[in-house]
Amino acid sequence: MSASQGTSLSKKEKGRLKKLLKKAAFDPKSNSPGITCHDEAHELRSILKKEQHPSGTPDGCTHIGPSIHHVHANHEELQDAKNWKQTESSDHRGLIQSLIFGSTQDVSNNDGITKKRKRTDAVSYEGAIPSWAKLHNSALQENLAVIEFDITSFFEDTPSPLSSIMPSNWIGKHDTNQESILTKLISEGGHDGKRALPLRCRLFQGDRPLKTTNILMYLEKMSKKSKPNQDEEECKEFSSDEDVHEDAFKRLSQLLLPLHSMETEGYPMYNKDDENNLVVNPLLIASAIEYEEGNIDCMGKAFAFPFNLEQSKAIVDSMKVKVSLPANQEIENQPMFVKTCLSRSRVDVSSRHKVFSIDCEMVRTTEKFELARVTLLEFSPTVDEPEKYIVVLDKLVKPQNRIVDYVTKYSGITPKMLDNVTTTLEEIQASLLSIICEEDIIIGQSLENDFKALHLAHYNVVDTAILFKSDEGRKHSLKRLSAVLLKRQIQNDASHGHCSEEDAAAALLLALRKARLGANFQMQGKNGRKNLFSLTSRLKRDPIDDQPGFLKYNNGPAVCIGPNEWIKEHVASQSTVNALECSNITSSAVKALTSYLRPSGRRASLMWSNIAIDTNDTSIVEVKKKINEIITNITMAAPRSTVFLLMFQVGYSIAKQNVRLKAARKDMRSTLGWSTEDEDILSRSLDTARNCEAFWISSHDADGK
């Protein structure tokens, strides 16, 4: 790479330019991050400007700029959409934060010596570069443009699903017989000094659809240890295991779900008159005492039932109560439920109340969903291990009716697992009644479903789905709660489904830490996260000592372009943001994207756009042409110092509509009900809205190997 042929540079400057250009060159075999220091980037730009080359860079160096690469894939294989790698939405938010605020990785000074960042409020928003990504020459980035293509409608009468509009379905061809711009950008040589990295993205988890903006524009601070309750320090002074247990039980008692909330959430609620008529079977009392004395073998999968089948049935018959369920969940000929009835003082001399965690896996039978596996954990802390638990019971259960679907993807249950299983629901019920007393606490995620599968009623519960509910009423999945709050990955094996022990343990730890750490141990909902434009506006208005380089050196405006409602929701309160309404992809305002990215004029340092696409108004063929035109124009207009993120999401509005429909149909006042077919339609719409496609477009060295 030739440094320069200009005559305006001193010998020292020429040497410095040669060194910086060498550092900026991308080498796929090297771990060098290129130029990451903004002082070096500023120095390089100053020398290049002094050289006064028409292109702004020396001959042979027109490729200089920031770039994003996939460390586990080459572009040759990425030209086939089947090879696009799966990513999470948090990966892309982390990259956005890294580009604006820097990454959590070490940074280097002008001499190439690594140093640690000082921790300030600004750098607490540093991003974490995902393991699959390599960010090269991050300090050479001057502009960031995020463009969301929000495909919002659905053709019910077309044989081709709306998801066919996703780029993965038309990369490599175009309806106009012309090669699409994305095909060119994904190619090994890229296009016009830029190249695209195509990725699949799981935008959200769970059954609440989320829009791209809500996930990517709202930033989370780097995790810090939650501030404990004032008396948390007492935990360190406990001298006995009993003290640890008593303190935890006291704290957990403050998190119990109120009865009215249990009723609202659909928990089995029993009639008090039935409770008063119960006569406790002597076998149950004797078994409970045996359990407390350690004479019953509680070894998880090797659990030894204290009763035979006939005794279990007799105990269950004596403990039956009538329960009320939401009207749409009533089932004809539904068996009676059993309720925990023993008092702890009756079976345990110490009268020490206990804490359990439970999780069930179900299969679909000819009648309904039935229990196929149950796991019961008992909280058993010590001074040295304050979160210790033991697996009391972990049993596979034979459903009463013929199985029609093992739902292995979720239950983890396979036909082979249930071969030769003879354990009945009555045996499980009788064992639980002898282990759990009515004052004990049961912890779990959406426990009402487990109780319905077990035909069990119990009122002292801590439900982690409710405990960590967002201000907007959103319930987080156990998988997400575990990943974010416990830093523990669960339910990762899609082929083998869930593990009830793993899920029960996650729920137990979540509740224990919430009880100990208090209000600060929580999920950051949208209202608890910082709007990107709000944060960057504040830092530009009131710079700090450790000002992120992107904000320090880039003085262009912040721009938002999208539908009026979208602007009102996300940036209307930001007076420093240039907001321009663009109702949909056919609006002439779309041209503003190109205008704000050109090197001349007031080029936007940060641009975010939401392009609404209604295929009821515009044909899919025409939509593809419009998308191709937009991407062509913006990539040709923007300099190589611009990094783009294009996000394609399909069917969000349909998924949201179906979720609302389910809530209305499952309301006890509804007469329509919610069928299996309805659930399948909802599931498909959620999958469509969840599975997005992302394209990072950045500078490309056509000569790089």
C-alpha cells in the first residue's frame, strides 16, 4: 500500500501516514482491530486532508473505513442464505452501542499501548461486541445509519407467504431481471467499496411481539451488582444454617402472590367449605413424619414412593376439593383437585416452614395436556452455600389418556422416555401432599399451569413470571430472566426441549435473589432503559471528560425519519433531533435518507429510520423494487466512513393482533373460546415476527484476502 505521492507532507508526516495506513489495513489472519483510537483517526484524516487528493484518500487507499466481519464465516459461503448465521437482537444492540460509546474491550492509545477505560456514566453504556463479530477500524466510523423495513400487512388469499419478501428469498435474483444491490454487496468483492454481512436475527423471545425500534433504540447499561437491601449484610453474619433458612423464608414471604392476583392469573381456587370438610388420612400424616425424619428415600429420579397405588388413590380421594378456573379453561369430567392440608407443626417438631420449587412438563393427549414429568426441589441452604437446594423428586409420569403429541421441542419428552413408565398422577399427588405443608412456599414460573397439570391447589406461591413483570404488564420468559439476571443459559437445546430440574432451579434462584437484593434486582423494561437519542443529545450538550470519540469528533445532526406515530413515540421529546415524517415506502420523504447521508451539506452523524411497508397498498414485486432502490441510493451516497444496519421485520402487526385476540377470547366473559387452530395461527405469526434478517454494511477493501 503506497503511502502518498504528494509533496505537501514532511518526512515525519509521511512516515506517520505509512504507519497508520498499515494499521488500518484489514488482514483476516490477524487479530488486529485496526484503528480504535479516535485521536489516531483524527490524525489520519488530517494528513489525508493535507494531501488534498480528490478522493480524500491517497491513491490505492480508497477502501479505508470501518468494517464489520463474521469471525466464523467467509463471504463466499454467505452468498447462500442457508449459511447465514443465527444471532440475537442483543448482539446488534451491543454493536450499536460499541460503535457510539465504545466497547467493553480494552482500547489503545496513540502508541498502541492498551489501557483500561475509566468507568463513567457515559461508558456504562459501552457495548459488548458479540463473539461472532469482529469490528475493524471502529474509530474511522463517522456516521451510523439504522434503517428498519417494517412490513406490516398480510395477504390471506395469496399462496405465497408475506415472509417471501425477506431478502433471503430473493437474494441472487430480482423481479426486474437485474441483480439486486444486496446480492452485489454480499458478494466476495462487495460493491462500490462496501460490503454487507447478512445475518438471521431472533428479535424477541416469548409470546409478546416486539418491534425492532423498541429493542435496538433503547440501551441497557453495563450490568452492575444490584444494590442490596439495607439488611443484606446480615447474611454474612449468620452463624447457622437454620438462620440462613429462616431469613430467606421471611424475605420470600414478602413476595407471595396475593389471592386476588392468583385468581386473576387463573390459579386453581378452592372452596373454603370443601376445605373444612376434609379428613386427613392417617397414612398421610405418618408418611409426612417419616419424610421429616429422613426415612423416605428422596433422591430425585430414584424417589421411593411412600405409598402403593391403592393407598395413593385413597389419600387423593380423601383430599379432593372443588376448584374454580376461568370459564374458558373448564373441562368436562375434569378430576377433582387435591390441596395441601398438613400443618408443619403437626409433622415437624421444629415447625420450620419450608421452601420448594416445582416445574412440570406436559404432553398433549386425546383429552388435553397432561403431566409427563415433575421435578420438586427443596431449598436447603447452608452458611457457605446460601442458595443450595436438593432434588427431592424427579419423576416421569404416565398420562391417563393416549398421547397424540409429545411436544418434545418444549417438553423434552420423547416416546422412548415414557416406555415402561407406570407412575400415575395419584402417586405424585399423594407424595407431594406428604412432603409439602400448607404453610410452605412453592416457587415457580407461571405456576398456575403446573398446578393444573398436577391437579393441585396451594396458596403460598412466589410466581417469578409475576414477580419480574414489567411496568407495561409484560411477562418475561424464564429463559430470558435466567439469561439476563442469572447470566445462565437454559432451554438452549431445541431438539431436546426443556429440562424441568433446570427450570425449577432457575425459578428458585431468581426468587431467592429478588428476596435478598430487593427492587434493584429486576429486568430493565423499555421505561427503565435509556433512549439512544436522549443519551447522545445529553452528552453532546454537556460533554464529559471521557467523552466517547464518536460524539466528540462527529458534529452532524441526529436524524429520525419515519411515520408520525413512530416519531411521537420514540423521539418527539428530543428537541435536538431532526425528525421528518415519512408515512410509508412510497412517500417522497424517503429521498431524505439519501440527502442526510451525502458528504456535502449537513450529513447526519446518527440516522434512524423506520420505513413502513403495507403490501395491501403496494404489490410485493413493487416493494422489492422500492427496497432495492433505497439501498442502492443510500449506499452510493454515503462515504465509506458510514456504517449501516438494515433490519427486516415481517408481520409484527399481525402477531400483535393475534396476541390481543387470544387475550380477549380467553377472557372469562368471552363465549368464543380459543382453539388449537387459533393457537397454531398465533404461534406461526409470532415466529414470523420474531425471525428477522439483518445486514451490516460497512467499508470493504477489495484487495483484502
